[in-house]
Amino acid sequence: MEKEIVISKNIFDAKDFLKDGKPVVIKTETLYGILGNALDKNTVEYIYKIKGRNINKPFIILISSASDLKKFGIVPNEIEKKLLDLRGLTVVLDINNPKLRYLHRGTNSLAFRIPAKENLLELLRELDFPLVAPSCNPEGKEPAKDINEAIKYFGEKIPIYIDEGENLNTKPSTIVKIKDKQINILREGNYTKRDLFYLLKKL
């Protein structure tokens, strides 16, 4: 007997599934993603399994504010805090926590982002735990453009899909890391280098 797949247009319908340790498909500000409780090792490993993800590549983690970094034993410096406050920007931070190896996969670093998408940010605040957020596709395939593609990829392996229409965004999030007090752009996307320096001056 096939499991029932829930399709909803209300992002908050995903809340109970996430609390139960189940993965969900939700549109982020960049792409549709597979989201799950970052502090639940079983959930994280399950997402690696269904994606066929390279086990040495960590997932990006969504947080509601810089204070969530306490859950990972990370104390960001002032510039890292300012960068995280630029919603939608992904910031790579060093982590020295053997218990969270299932997240950093031996790299001793993790990438964090505070979403720019308001309903997703509100969901994170209500959940009170961070979410891993890899793109919604098996390794090597194009990210799902809409819910129909997501269901073709994963079907009943994911219990709920939040349908917010076709993904029209072509730019991924910009990824940065601070090294020797300098901003290093690891991937340019929704923020350019010029954007970052202009915005940081205003903070």
C-alpha cells in the first residue's frame, strides 16, 4: 500500500512533520529545498540517503537569527554577525564540535543562512530549531523547478510538499567566509561583492 503524499500551499502545514523528524519540500528564497531538523542526526542522514548526496559535502543550514549558532557551539565575530544579518546571504563558519560531525562531515565548517523569505523565517522561529536545506534534487540532477518535478524525484520518500508555484529564481545564494578579517566570496549569486561592501557600510 502506497503512503499518502500531502501537498499543501500553506508552509506552516510542514511544522508538525518537521517536529516529528521528517523531511519536507519547501521553496526557499533561492530554490525548492529538502528541509529537515538539523539537530536530528537520523533526519540528516535520511536526506543524504534519498538525495544520493556525496557524504563528505555538508548541507547549508537555515537559522532564524545569529543566536541560533549557540546550538552549534559557535560564537561568531562582529563581521560574521553583520554578514548573517544580510538575509539570504550564506556565511561559512568554523566549528569544532565532534558531536556534530554528522553535519560538518569532517570539514569542521558549516554554512549558515537567515532566510530572506518571510514565511520561511517565521516557520523557523516557530520551530525553534535550525533546518538543513539542500536543493530538491538527487545528486547530479537539476533542482526541481516546481512541486511536480519534486514529486517525480522523491515521491513518497518525502511526506509533504509545500507548493508555492514555479521557481523563477536562477541565482543561488552567495556564499562567503571571513579569513584574516577579509570577506572571501566562495560563490557569487544573489549578492555581488559590490553589494556586500555597500550594505556592510550601512550596518
